[in-house]
Amino acid sequence: MDNLYATTEAGLVDRGEQWGATVTPTDVTAVFEQLNLEGRATVDLDHACAGLAAWLAGAWDRLGEEEIALLTSVGATLWREGHYKRRY
């Protein structure tokens, strides 16, 4: 994992392509965890949801049906959790 990624102020830098490494879902989950542990997961849920929505809108035509279903499900989860935090 340490060989694949470096975190910077701008975010995650993928070094895997440079070395021909394959990134797995476990690798990505570890990045999520590491950014959180470092206190760098500082975007609130509303901004995360809005950022995903903006990215998804721009990428929509390039994505397949399964990718859209997965990413809109993630967006719905972000929205629900943000809505819950605002209410309580």
C-alpha cells in the first residue's frame, strides 16, 4: 500500500500506474481509512455529496449503467447521512 500512494495537501497521488501496479478495492479502502486517521477527511457530507454530484454529472456520458447505479447509490448515502446530521 505504501508503495502505491502518497498523500499530499492536494489529495491522493497514485504511484501505482508508474510502477504498473494494480489497485484493488482494499487498497482504496485503506486510503479512505488513512486519510481519516490523518485528520485529512475534512470535507463535510454536504460538500462531499455536491462534489460527487458535480463530478458524476460531468462523467455521466462516459459511465456504464452499473457504474452509474453504484455512484448514485454512494451519493444517496452521502445525502442521507448529511440530512440525518442536519436534523439531529
